[in-house]
Amino acid sequence: MGVYEELFRASVEDPERFWLDAAAGIDWHSAPTTALDDSRPPFYRWFPDGELNVCHNALDRHVDAGRGDQPALIHDSPVTESQRTFTYRELRDEVARFAGVLAGLGVGPGDRVVVYLPMVPEAAIAMLACARIGAVHSVVFGGFAPKELAVRIDDAAPKVIVSASCGIEGKRVIEYKPLLDKAIELASHEPERCVILQRPQVEAAMGERDVDWAAAVADATPADCVPVKATDPLYILYTSGTTGKPKGVVRDSGGYAVALNWSMPNVYAVGPGETIFTASDVGWVVGHSYIVYAPLLVGATTVLYEGKPVGTPDAGQFWRVVAEHGVKSLFTAPTAFRAIKKEDPRGEYARKYDLSSLQYLFLAGERLDPETYKWAAELLEIPVIDHWWQTETGWPIVANPAGIELLPVKPGSPTTPLPGWDVQVVDTSGRQVEAGTDGAIVVKLPMPPGSLPTLWNDDERFVNSYMKAFEGYYLTGDGGRIDEDGYVYVMGRTDDVINVAGHRLSTGGMEEVLASHPDVAECAVIGVADQMKGQIPRGFVVLKAGVERAEDELRAELVQMVRDQVGAVASLRDVAVVAALPKTRSGKILRKTMRGIADGVDEPVPGTIDDASVLDALRPVLRRD
């Protein structure tokens, strides 16, 4: 039995002992004697008798251990052509002062603080300051539309909102203050105060409730860490709901700290003094977990990057960051690599930099198509690790555990479930299917520490959304299969399975074929309504930079490839070449929105969209105008 298999078995057979052992890696104000409270399923609680402070674990304990001069956070901002490094001591002191600002504004344990900031160090500082005094932060992606922000303000009911005068998206400067003021006007709940970080690009007009960040910090008395129960919420993070009302995923303090602290060395192979560059945004779960909390919990150095993978100014920025900061593990979304591959298909930018520090590339957020995997693996000549998880889970469910042992790679699979995650595939009646058979991917309860204990102020929706479909299981909402070796294949959301004349087909499988064409940079396949067959697939491809092809000729090649590899039953005959695909700011392609428009539904533009002009350009193609 390998080390991974031994650990996995221990986590499933004796989770109590496994997670109490893992909890020993955290500083506790009052150490837990029990790992799991399972008295009220499906509302499981981890470390119910433990007390801790997450900020102390992320900052103070490293300073106390004599490592205060080590870099904790590097802010690298090509859009402002600036860099700033905070040591653990400097970051602790900044956080303590801002925690003092919040406390001075009446924020205490359990109070909510909405953080609406761009990718600046102050975003991490605000989050950690909330954790320091026991407040609950809710980060909303900077630049989110006022209506989306207003809905979150009403649900979280924050005492204070922390924002900035502006954010920078590529070459555009986006003023945040007018968006924030409009959101507060739309919302029913009104915060008592707004703390505004003035950035040099734009000065925000200040109102009666507004407080200047710099002035407030200068006058503040640093605040000490406040111990909280392990089961107390650390943050609320909103994820889109099917009803339009966002779901406030709750993250508990103790379980999350233990899980993240365990995951850094075991999954990402990053420990004290080593550097991880997570190219995401603090508004997403990846940013919460692997830009802010996990790296600091283990005493690593984290890079907070303000820029894009391409265009700020070029497709070599990720390589520059790796070379300049000695990055060991890089974590981003497959869509970022597809963008880099599109701009620089031969990988010439990567050869300009010394990438000798880089040992692992981790990709998550969208399915990693085999073609992008192959391109990255050949370019970098290091392990490229696809892994799968969700906002709800807080940390990876399935991954190749680099810090335990690297398992053989199967392109198209994020490998096997991590310790603590009992992943299964079931049919529509909830019965486990045979190896290699597609179905709904579920997790046997209880889920491990770090996963959501409930939704904010909505236990009923928590049960209905995740626990009701199959009793005793968490419904991931993703479909796929597990092969005879235990490897998990995630083929996409279950609503991305289409029914063509009675045949259930995965659009992910068709995308895999299209993406393997040498001229295709990225693609999407959606199922659209059809009178004869119920649904038929439509494909959309973006070509690599410099490729010029006759569209009819390319379409014929792509259609034939799908016919050869998926079968004639796929009925994919409609493939359009487009300039770009509409995406969320975290890189997910907006397939549901595309599907609605193609079906003639007046689909609203999601607040998470990265560039609405891409969808506007695609609309006539989808509607065949």
C-alpha cells in the first residue's frame, strides 16, 4: 500500500483520529478533544469544543517563532508597475492596526464586514483584520455591479463596508465608489460606515458615512487577537444560486484552518519559507484559501498579483512573477493557460525567464482539457496537476497529492480523492454505478473539515440545494465517472449533459475533442433546443493567434473529429469560429447564459461577467441573427 492510499484509508476509517492529529498543526486557545459532532446530520460540526484565532495562526505565531522578517505577502502589480513586500512582522502590524480601525467603528465578534476591494494588499489585510477580532468578512469581487453588491449587502447585513476609490482591469480604471454608493442606495440594509482606500489613480468623493483608510489607520490603536469557537463563522462567500438569490456559503474557523494547514504541504508541496503564486482573485474561494489563508497558516510566502495572464502587458507575466519571486508552486485556472497558449502558442515568453524554482503547476476552476495539459507539461517539463473543488468545499476534493506522493497521471482526470473525501458516482435513484459508468458525482457524508457547514441564515436551502437529492450524500452538481483505478473524471455540471434523441451525451466530452485540434485555442459546446431531437449540440471555437483558416474547411474537420471520437450520435454539425468566449471573472465559460440566448430566452447578463462586450458580439451568432 502506498503512502497516499494509507492516508486515505485512515481518513475514511477513523476520521476522528485523522483530523485530531491534523488539528495538532494549529495553535489553539483551547484545544479540541473531539473532532466531529455528528449529533444533527446533515449539520456536521468540526472541533466543537475547540477555541482559536485564525489570524493568530496566520501571522502572530510565525512572528513569535522568530520568523518575523520572512516575506509573508508580495504584491506584484504590472498594471500599476509596482511591487511591495510585507514581512510577517509588517503584515501582522498592519493587520492589527486595521483591526483597531474596525473595532473603533464598533465592529465586534460575529459582526459582518463586506470587503469590496481590488487586488491590493489591503484586501488581505481587511480579511485578516476581521479574523483577528472575530468579525465575519464577506468579500465581494471588486467592480461587481451595484445590483449584485446590493443583494449581498442585504443578505449579510454588514456593520461596515471596506472599499477603494478604484480598481484596474487591464488598461481600464474602474471607479468603485459610485458603484458602492449606488449599491447602498439599492439595498434595504444600510451600513454604519464605509472605509475607503484612496488609490492614486482616482480620488473618491467622500460622504458623511465614509472614513479614509489611511487617516483611520494612522489614528488607530492596534487590536489583539480574540479567541472564537472553532464552529464560529470566519467568512461568508456568495456563490450564484439558481433562483437569482445568491447562496452565502459559510466557512467555519477551526475546520477551515485545520484543512488548509493540512493541504498546503500535502497537496501543494509548499511549506514554511517557500513561495506559492495563486493567480486568482480574493473575491473567489481560490483567493480566500490559497492567496490569503493557507499560505500564511503554514508560514509560506504568497504572491498577490494585480493583472491578467495576457495583455498586462504581455503573455509572459506569469513567468516573470515566477522568476522574480522564486515561486515553487503556481496555481491558476485552465482558462488562463488557454489565454497564454492562444497568444504565445510556441511558449516563447517562457524561455525568456529562469523558471528553475517552479516545481509544480496546479490548475483548477474549469475542466482541464488534455490539449492544454499536454501544452503546459511539454513547455514547463514539470508535473502539471489538475485538481477539482468548489466554493462550497473550501479546498480540493480530488487532486494528485504532490506532497504525499505523485500518482501516475491520466490526462482528463484530476486523479483521486484526497483524504477525507469519500467520492462516489450514483445513478438517478442514488445507487452506486459500476466503474467507468457516468452519473452524478456525490460525496458521502460527513464531509471533511473546511467544507461548508450550512448557508448563511438559510439552513433549509442548504438541505434542499445539497443534501436532499441523495440521502447521506452531498450533491456536487457535477457529473462524471470513476474508473477501475479510482481516478475521478469530472465532465462538467450535470446540466451540461444533453439529451440528443434519447442519448445522454456530455458536452465536456465533445469539448475535449474540439480542443485537441491544433488550430483551436479554446472552445465551448452547448446543447440547444431542437424540435426533432430534443437537443442538439452547438460548438464555438476560438483560434490560436496567427491562425487563418477557411471556416467551412475547419468546421468540416472538427465535425469529423467529433464523429470519429464520440460517434455519429453526437450530431455535432454546427461549429462557429468566434473571437472570444464569454467568461466570469474567475474564468468559467458562461455556458448557461449562452444556452439561454441560443434558445431565445431573454437571459440576463450575470454580474460575474468579465467583459460584457464579448457576450454582445456573440449574441447574433447564438441567435443566428
